[in-house]
Amino acid sequence: MFRGANKVILDSKGRLAMPTRYRERIMDRSNGRLIATVDRSDRCLLIYPLPDWEEIELKLRRLPSLNPVARRLQRLMIGYATDLDLDNSGRVLIPPSLREYAGLSRAAMLIGQGSRFELWDEAHWNECREQWMNVDETAEALPPELETLSL
């Protein structure tokens, strides 16, 4: 499981040093092989260990390709899916097209989301986080799955 918000730096070549606390889990789960793709609803990247991505990709490919919404999702998520390999220094190279999509600059945030990571430009993450913190939850209806959740 990947948890926590981590400030990370992309070097001039677009390499990201994966925080040390995740490296062993990544090696155990996927032998250092990751997949990065675009998030369709936020300007960030999704990074999955290869076995987790393969399950998602299979589900995406099974969606009806004649459905325009499903087809857009396939085009974006599968179309932008890119292999990333953890090098001996614990770094991954984020390709220019993905860096451009997410607006990644030097300072970024790597957000653990259980079985995957989200990679955000730090300034954009901070803006979104502030918006989310100021949402009046009483004005939004909770999905039925969350109504019984106790925190």
C-alpha cells in the first residue's frame, strides 16, 4: 500500500527519485516496473505497479468501443500509458508528453493512493487541496457507499 503526500523534485531530464520508503514495495510488487498515464479528471498523472495496471487495462479494453465515453477513456488512459522503470538509483524518467499534460515543473507532489500514486505539480496540488478543504460537504450529497463510513 502506498500512503502519504511526498514533496519530490524532478531533475532537468524529468527524472523523479522515488521516495525510499516505497522502493522496496515497488520492487516486491512489480520488480521496479511501473506504468504512468493521465488522469482524465484532474491534471495529474497516475502511476501504477505493472501488475495493477494490467488489471485496469484489461477492464478498459473490455469496455464497448462504440460507446463514445468509453472510447475517450480508452484513448486517454491506454493511449498515454507509458512504461517506467525504477533505475539503480531509485529514479524513474517521466516522459515529456506526460510532464506537459500534468504541467509538471521542478517541484511536484507524489500522493500515495493505496495501490497507485498520483503525481501533481506542487503549485497545482496546493490550489486543489485548498479548494477541497473549503468545500461545504453538507451541500454535496454523499454516495450511498460513503454514508456508513465512520472516520
